[in-house]
Amino acid sequence: IGSQIVGIAADKLGRKPCLQVCLGLTLALDVGCSFSKSFYVFIILRASSAFFLGGAFGIVLTIWTEIVPKTKRFKSLFYFALFWTTGTAIAVLDAWFMDRHDRLNYQ
């Protein structure tokens, strides 16, 4: 949903300002997540952060497509998506290991 709404705003207001707003709000909302004292506040802040991150992804993908030459566009977008997905998987695994760090037996 974020990429569709932010995409319309980026077409009207410009990609760079919308990208800056999306990344700034993502950062602010994620910092808010780390200080939230309620689970429901955490969920609302995290969902809002995901909304703006989805918008930023769409803008970055569009800018990337415009910069790369047409002959190398497919390969470039393939690697872009591959590294984005790999980074997300690493973040999930990192969070999973961090959650279990107190249960590991260090001897």
C-alpha cells in the first residue's frame, strides 16, 4: 500500500523529496518503536514504518531503473531485488538469534 500511495505523491512532488521524507519517517518511527512501552503502540509504529519503507523501495527501484542503461537493466534489477531480499532474511535471522542469545550456553 505504501508504494502505491507514495508513488503517486512522488510523481506529483518529485522523487527525491518523497524519498527523503519516507526515509526520515522510517527512521523516526523505528526509533519510536525502540522506546515504545506498549505492545499496541509498537505495532502501530512498526506498521507505519513498514508503510513508508515500502514507499521508499518503490522510489528507489524507479530511480535505479532510470539510471541503469537499458541493456543492463534486467540483470541490475535482479541483483537489486536479490540483495534486498537477502538483507531482509539476514535481519530476520539476526533478530531470531538475538532473541535466543540468553538461552545459548557459552562454555
